[in-house]
Amino acid sequence: MTVDEARLDLQRRQRLGMVEAVWGEHKSAEQITAILHSMRAAGELALVTRVNPAKAAAVMEALPTVRWHCDAGCLTDGVLPTPSQGVAVGVLSGGTSDRRVAAEAELSLQVHGVATKMLLDVGVAGLHRLLAVLPSLQPLDVLIACAGMEGALPTVLAGLVPQPVIGVPVSVGYGVSAGGRAALEGMLASCAPGLTVVNIDNGYGAAMAALRILQGRAFNPERSGLKG
């Protein structure tokens, strides 16, 4: 695959307000390096998701400016913007095993200059943990909830808080958890009105859903209740 074959979407920022993201799992280190060269030449900040440590090391050897975010399993190339003031997204996880997906969501927002607050291990197996952090969620604009096993966290959260909640099923759990399918179906069948659900392990997708919500409020300040 050459960069021409990749057909980079270098107008995504102008069209959608989003940085082009590169799916790294099924690309070689050489392919990722070539794409990053092209994005750098275009003056674009780069985000590469789903990269394992060996592949990350090979890319960084070829391009020393690339940064490896091990918790998120992602690479970035370029300076991350300063977080915006007054707007923030909360990223919660049911357990610490959900960290990679939660970290991918957090980094994807930070690439767009959105401030984040990470709260790990607040799942419903110990509901008191979630209840204890509810006051700290009040200033946040959107919440992303990552959960494996039965995936109950987003439903419980969406029944307790007024903010938009985006559920991310995570491929963590024993047998019938089916690689996140049980969590996905549980979230889709949620009785919490207005809960948004993305695909299994899709922290990036959840972050972009949150970004669209924030952008919609910015474009419609009267409708959203935000002023100037």
C-alpha cells in the first residue's frame, strides 16, 4: 500500500472539525510511517490507533518525533493543542481492565483540544464507587462510559446524570461475555432514555460522538443554553 492508495482525508478537519485518524492494527510499520510523512508534509496533527508496542517502536525509530501513548495503544505526531477552557468530557470505566479503551477515548479528545477527566474502576460491582464520584461529574459536559462483562455502567450512569452519556462496550469478560458482545447488546437494550452506544472497544468513535455533541452546542448556543 502506498500513500496514494491510502487516500488520506486531509480535509476532514475543515469539513467535520476532526483530525484524520489512522487505523494502525492492520497496517505495517512501514505503511504507518509513510502515512505520517504525508500528514506531516500537509501540516496535520496525526493520530494512529490500535498500535502494538513492537510496531510503535519501529515507527518511532523511523520518525523520532512520533510519540507513543502506551495506555491508549496509539501514536501521535505533532504538538497536541492546549485543552479548551470551560468544556470537558468525563471518561469513566467499569474496571481497570477497560483502561486501554478509555485511554483511547481520552487521547482522541485531547488531540482535538478537549479537556478530559478520567475516572477508572467505578463499575456497578461496587456501586458505592460510582455514587462517590457523582459530584465530580457535575461540571462535565459529556460522559463516556466504558464497560465490559455485562456492560451495565452506562445504563446506571445515564439514569443518574443529566449529561449525554456515550456507552462503549469493552471486550473484557468470561465466556458468555463473547468478546464484548454481551456488553454491546446490554447497552443497546438499555432502558435509560437517550443513551448512545458505539461499537465494541471503539474509544475513538465515542470520542468523536462526544466532539460532535460539543460542536453542535457551539454552533447552536441559543438552543443549547450556552451563551457566546
